[in-house]
Amino acid sequence: MNIKFSLLLVCAVFISNVIEAKEIKISSIEELAKYAAESGNTINMAPGVYKLTDYLTLDVINARRNSKEFQYIIFSGSNNVFNLNGVEIELDTEIRTLLNPPIHSDEFLVTGSNNSFLGLTIRCIGEGISPGGTVLKVAGEVNILKDITLHVSGSYPYGYGDLFGKGKQKETTVKHQKHSGLLVTGNKTKLYGCKVFSRSFGHCFFIQQNPKNVYFENCYAEGEVRTTDAVLAETSGPAFDVNFKTWTQNREGAYVVTPGYMKSLCEDGFRTYGKCENITFKNCTAKNTRAGFELRFNDSARLENCTTIGTERGYWIGDNTVLINSKGDANYGPILFVEGSHVNVELTVDTAESDRLVHSLMTVFGDNNKIVLKAADGKKRTQELPILIGYTPPLHGESMSPYNEAEVSGLNLKNEIGMPISIGKMAKSSTIETNGKIIENKGENIEVVKR
């Protein structure tokens, strides 16, 4: 078969698929589930609030539990367009409790490819608990999600963040049951204008199984925050029952909740696990989440024009990451952790401050990193936070925990924000341009240029 004939055949198949595509109007979740399993359709769902319990009745839930069918809807079809603007699915979390699924069972699951989903809102209500899964998982390839909004609740315990552990770790003092927002495992997934509002212990957006070419644009993640003082004021409940024993030690070496800090009640705004090739975040924002963007195990991530607001730590990045034209604050915790090599950072530091304890502006270790810190509107923070060169993040990123030292070399740091700098004994062969003071310099072959 020659190349010209092959191209003609591909074009013919594409045209045939377009001609055969059906435009279908629906007005129920039952119809949505039906067409989710078919291919080549344009589905227009009538706007409105749809109760998932009208579709998953008690009898259906019992039957699904017995047959081990734990997903609510599986979008297994391909080449579909789902126009869901104005559609809200009310997800009673009691369904999860009644189904009693195994851990990490996802609820709405996309396994088909080349689908577009436009405008859906899913809102969790009720007092049910997830044993550890996500509201929406995108596993198929080349799927597009636009203006999808998730309101997530249904974890246990809620109100403490990761003070008492995160999962299966043996140090966990209170067993968690997580409920996360949106998980991506499929190659070439693209998300535009998607939002996750988390009132649950779990991630907002996260990526697993090393997919390639995942793209986020204009996406938003939001959690809630609470002071450790408020936790310590409790006179009953899971924290009180374990005498406020934490899974991570504080700076005095004790495993106990320490007053003075701010905790996010969810996990990370945007999180990657493993090395996901060619992942991009553009114009994305995380507010009041644990980490804004935790990409430390990833390689070659790109972040452009992103923002963190009121996070426990803003950006936690690894090898070959490009973080440019972005900004954040150190209101409740450090703005930046670098634990990798060959990163390129251009970051504007907002002047937002609080009465919460924060022990550093940033930490960095690794080789041949380039970092430029800029002041927002040329203004300097009132509270001085040290830039720690040749230091690791605290254990598990926990603000209450101490820092350790680690090797850093070939660093090119430009400090334009007037913050002080501390250079550890494992730092070497680096250049520091700064308009702030040097607290200490224990490094070797460190060139300091005062501005």
C-alpha cells in the first residue's frame, strides 16, 4: 500500500466517523451511563441538578456490591463529545459507604479515548466516607476535560491534614480514609479551566502511573486551613484520643502537635507520582492546599504563570523542572523546596504575612540549579525568612519538623527580595547575588556578590 493511498484511507475513515456521529439529547443519569459506554456520539445533557441516588438506588447499590462493581459510571466509549454545561451531579457520599469498595476504588472512570467532556459539576453531599479513592479518574488516552468542577468531601478524619499520618505508614497514629478529586493516569490528557474545591483529606489534582504529555491550563485547586492551636483546643475526637501524637517529630524532637502553625486540611493542589514525561502547568493556581505543586519525583515538568496562595509549601520541584513567571507567598510555610538538579526557577515572592510560625523562605540542594527570586511590586517582606542553601526540606515537608543539610553545587542564585541567606557546610562552587545579608557561610568556594 503506497503512502498516498494510506493517507486517503485515513481521511476517508475520519470523514466516515464524523458523518456517522450522532447528536443525542438526554435528561437523566441513566441515559448518561448508557451513552458513556458507546462511541462516536455527541451527547447534549439538559442543564439541571441530577441526584445520583435516583440512578443508584438502594437495590442497585446492593446488586453492585455483590457483583463487585464499584464505579458509578464508566466512560468506556471513545470519540465522544459530552456537552454537560449547566449539569450538576449530586453525589451522596453515603453511596460509597453502602458499596463498601476496596481502597483506591474510583467513582467516575474514563477508560475510553479521544473524548471531550465540557462543563460538568460533581458535588459531594452527605456524611458517607470513602475508603480511599477519587471522584474522577481519567485513564484513557487523548481525553480533554474543560470547565469540570468537583466539590469533594467524604474523608475521615477531616480537620487535621496530615498531622497524624497519610496512609499506610507504620508511624500513622490515626488511620485515614481519603477521598481525592481528580486523578490522571492516561497519556495526552488535557485539562482546561478545571476546578477542585476540596473539603476532604486527599489530593485535588494528581497524576500516577507515569503518563506522558499531560497538560493543565487555567486549573484551580482549593482547600481549607486550620491552626494547630485550634486542634490542641479540642476536648474530644480522634486527635484528643491519641493525645495529639503526630507521625512526624517537631523541632524539639517530640511527636506532638505544636502550637503556632497553620495546617491545610487537604493534601496537595497538584501532585505527581513517579516520572511523568512532558507535563505542563500553565496559569494554574493552588490555594490553602498542603503543597501547591508537589512535583519532586517528576522529571522535566514545566510551570508557567502559576500561583500559590496560603499553602504549607508552595512549589516542591525535582530534576530539570522549569518554573517561570510564577508567584506565591510564604504566609504559612516556605514558598519553594528544590531537591533536584538542573532546575530553572524565576519566582516572584508575594509580601503576604501572618502570625503563624514559618522557618524558611526556601531550601535548595542538588547540582547546577538556577534560581531568581523577585519581589512583588518591588516590595520587601517585613518578616525576614532565611533562604537555606545546602539544606533539605523538613521531614515529609512538615513545617514543625527540623531541616537537614545536603550537598549543593553549581548553584546560581539571584536574591532580589532582600531576604537573608544561610549557606550550609555541604554547599560548594556556587554563585550568590543578593541584596540581603548573609547570616552564615560554611560553604566551600562560594562567590557572593552584594547588590
